[in-house]
Amino acid sequence: MICAITDRALVQTFTGRDLPGAADVNTQLRLIAERVMPGFG
């Protein structure tokens, strides 16, 4: 599994596209820890 953490500003800088619904990095990490990682335990 590959989990990509997306920084909205970085995506906009490189692609010119905005991700208005994207969660911030800390929220993404928390969601991975809470919802994805338990499946591997």
C-alpha cells in the first residue's frame, strides 16, 4: 500500500490545480493512523 500525503499548496505550485476539499497534512496523517493502520494490526 502506498499512502500519499498531499499538501494543497504544493500541488497547486506544481500543477496549477487547487484541491479545495483536501484535508491538511496533519489531518491526513491522523486519518491514516485512525482508519487505515488498524487494518494492519
